[in-house]
Amino acid sequence: MYLNNFLTISLLAGSAYMLTATNAIAEAPSELDFWQSANSNEQEAYIEEELPPGIQVVATALDGPVYADAQGRTLYTWPLIALRNGSTGDRKDGASNCTDEVLRTEIGFMSPYPAGLVLPYADENVSCTQVWPPVLASADAVEVGKWSLSERADGSKQWAYDGFPLYTSNLDKKAGDVLGGTKINSGGDGGVVRVPAGPLPDIPPGFQILTSSTGRVLVNDDDYSIYYWDNDEVNTSNCVAQCLDKWTPVNAPQVAENSGDWAIIKHPSGINQWAFRGKPLYTHNNDTRPRSFDGSDVPGWHNVYTQRTVTPPDVFTVQDSALGGQVLADSRGRTIYYYSCHDDSVAQLACDHPDAAQDYRLAICGNGDPEVCLETFPYVVADANAKSESSLWSVMTINPLTGRRAEAGEEDALNVWAYRQRPVYTYGGDQEPGVTKGDSFGEFLGRRNGYKAFVLRDVFQNSQFRR
């Protein structure tokens, strides 16, 4: 009985929050090269700190340097976040709230579901610690630096970083996997997410680094993007006269010193200017909002990355869209969508992976009918021998009616493209290249349980990956 109620509520929520973008298509070069230098071996530098035995730093394709255990499994925190009707997660300097209890009811923190309703997959649910094993410390472990020990309910000691208890993810199988979460800003409407723990980036004061789907982007302390210009020379700025009407050199303090990838150069105007990896740095005077990619629309100008993500497989294309930027698309130009989902239990377990129950997804895309889902959001099918050189992209074999991984030799199984081990989709209502009618389809604009377009350019505004 609950499942029928769940399907009805979800369908209404999907209808209420389904949006059709009406913004004008961005006046950007249609062949904008997002992936310039994307295949370079440059990786983000970080500040080293003393680590407990068995902890290491691992380079990842999307999230930069992260902390990992001795087996290379990424370490995550679960910071407490206030939701619509309550808060869950771990408090800083508090004990872990991830327990061995198998939760079977809604908590009521994320409307429209009231507390007490039985979860649609209650008969197969698992505990928080099965999905997020705590990082346990040895009996003789000693705290060091930001690394402290938190006592669990059973008396065991759990490692914590910067006050937050640490976990691994049951999805991560090899060093460099960060499938349990991402450093991309999640937002409260997506639920309470897990965040990979990592060292501080080795950057001067006045800068920040933000994770986006195209790489780790450099911004200033006011969140405005940093750019470089092709017409400059190594550690030499050629931006003078009229160039300065639209671009401002990033000033370096008198006390600043050269360090690693960073250098202080003398701009022709006489000021000290920052350069990164030999490229003089600027802000764009015409940027109207923080974290912008607009300056890269100007020929010869580019956002600065400390590292780039690896390009998607060559079967995908880039299309201008009505969302104000470019989207990833299939070979026919149809927009690619990813699916996000977190349940409304205290543990806020993800339900967007094919190894998780599919009840939430089937409710949103087809009122529980898998055949309708295959018409509404069909999988992006991969050729039988398709492969990807990117660790972020892979081919999975899926049972299209259950949404789960198919067994070997299973009849009617599909080979589908997946991003971070989650299948990707097109939308049945998109009839032309760049159309994004399926964006924000679901609850809370598709963030908590629904579909979002795979936006490349305006990643901060439109493509927050809710993990």
C-alpha cells in the first residue's frame, strides 16, 4: 500500500518540479573547447601534513588529492546539514551518527514524505555502516595534527579529520575511486551527502579551488573566476591599454614570494602580478556573477584549472543549450542526463546507483512502470566493444526492466554508458540538439530524486552533482 502512495506522491512531485528552460541560448562559440589540456598529466599540488600510519594521499580524476586508507580507498566525512524539517549527519567534534541499525522508515526531513512511512525497499535495506564502513583505529593509535579519535557506541575508536568522523564507501574498489561522493557543492535540497576528505591545496592566500565537472577551477576569495590569455608569454603579461578595460591583473602582495607553480611577475603597469604555471592571471571585469565561465567565451581567454578532468569518450558531443551554456550530448546531439537520489532515512543513503534499490527512480520516471521509464529517460546505449580511457566513464551491463546490473548472459541486457558508475540517459521529450526539457525533472528540481542535464560550462549554476 505504501508503494502506491509513494508512486502517486512522486509522480506529482515530478510533474510539479519539471521545468522547461526558456533562457536564451548563450552567445558562446559552439565549438568551445572545454577539454583544452584536459589530458595533461598536471595534477593539483597540496600542502603536506603529518598523517597517521596507514593513511595516504591519492590523486583522483575529479576531486583532486584525497585522503585514503592503506588499500587506497577514499576517506569521506558526513557533515551535518539542515534540511527542510530537521538535520542529520555528523557534528564537528561529535560522535558518529552512522550506525549498524537497519532503517526502515522515512524520517520526514525531506518533504513531501511524512515521517513514519515505510521505505519502499525496506525488505532489502542495509545499515549505514554496511554502505559507509567507519575507518577504525588501532588500540594504540595516537592523535596527530588534524587527525583525532572519536569513540563509537561499541567502544571502538574511529579516525576523524578536522573533527569529522571518517568512512570509506562500499562503492570504491580501487585507488582513485571517489564513487561515494564528490567535492562539488551539493546543496541542502539534495540531502546530506558524503564529502571526500583531502589536504589543503597549495595555493597562495586570496585564492580558492572549486571542483567542477570539467576540473578543479581557480577563483579568488570573492568567488570570481581567474583567467589566462593565450597572447601572453611565459611569466610575461601583454595585456595593456584597451585590454585592461575588460581584464584586471591579479595583484600579488609585496610580501608574496615565488613558490612551486606560483610566481610573482612585474606587469607593464608596474604592479606585482600573480602567474600560475607561467601564465599571468586576471579577473574579467564583465563577469556579472561569481564562479563564472563567461570570460572563456572571449577568444583567447580561458578559466584557470589546477587540474582538468579527462575527456569523455569520443561518442559524446558538446551542444549549446537553453540553460545558458553547453551540455554534454550523445552522437545525435541529444542532451545527456544523470540521476540523483538520496532516501529520507536518518542515514540519507544514496539510491542513484544500479546496486541500490530502484523504487525511487522508477517512481519518478514512470510511475513505477519500467517500460514507461525506458521511453521517458532511455539509457545511453554503448556499442558492444565500447571502452573508455577515462576513469570517470565506463560501460555497464544493465537489466533495463529492473535497473540493476545484469547477470552474465542475461537475455535483453543492455550495455550502457555510465559516469562515476551511474548510468546516463537522454530524455524522450528532447527532439533537437541542445534541448534540455528533462532538466530538473523530479523532486526539488531533480536534486533529491530526479534528473539533471550534464552541464559543462555553467557547472556551478546548473549541474551540481547530488551524491
